[in-house]
Amino acid sequence: MVCGFLAGRLLPHDHAAAWLLALASVLVLAGVFLHPVLSLRVALLPFLALMAVIGVGLGGYPALVATAAAVLAVVVLELVRRRWREDAARRQLLLAHGVSATGTVSWAWRFYVGGNPVTRVAVQFVDDDGRQWQARTSAAGVLEQGTRVRLRYLPDDPAIIEVLR
């Protein structure tokens, strides 16, 4: 932390060096994202802490901007991590306790993640008790409205589904 504070004080006041330092740090950390074991959190939290301390070292308005950006990035990182963890827990629950059914896509919206197509869908299906449900989820690939799909749902909460194709 002391090094980050000193680096902020030693950087030229035109802020070009700060951008170069940030860019170099991102490029160095990019290799961590390719590692199969290290998590995004382990990679980014020290970098964001360094960014905040450098911002404080700059003083004045740049300190406020850099520190606020680092804090905002930490909050966003934690929200994304929680969402990923909840999605993984939901998939495990569906795998352990899910019931298979067939449904029809009633609404579809396509987007891309890393160049791969993903479709946000609403699927209508009938559970084992004969009740009709509609649930929303995301599915890899392209799905169109009217497509019949296999799915798994939780009997306790049929709004939680996973499209199997």
C-alpha cells in the first residue's frame, strides 16, 4: 500500500503515467484470467486496492475519481461473483432434485457472451401435477419462439428451470 501511495506521488501530474500504469497492470493480470484455478476475485481485488491507493496518492479530484472507481469496481466484482455462485448452486440443486419435462419457448431474446450466442427465454410447461407454468432462464445457443425444449424444474419451485435442449 505504501508503494502504491508513493507511486501516486511520483507520477507526473499530466496523468499519462497513471494510465500507462493501469494499462500495464491490466495486461499483466490478463494472464491470470486464463488460469483454470485462480478466481477473478483473487486477481482483481489487489489490483483495485492498488488503484485506490494510487488515487489517494494523487490527491485532490483525481484521488476522488480513482478511489471511487476502485470501490465501484469492487462492488461490481462482488455482485458478479455472487450471481455466478447463485447460478452454480441453482444448477446443482436442479441436478440433484430436478424433474424432467418438455416445454415450449414462448419468448426469446438473443445476445452474445464472448462471441457465443445465448438466448434469454420464457418457457411454458406443465408440471407432474398438471399445472401450467411459465419460467424464464438463459440457455446456450439459439432458440426461437415456438421451439419445443426439454427442461428440468424444481418441484418445490417450478419457476426455477434449466433448458436441456
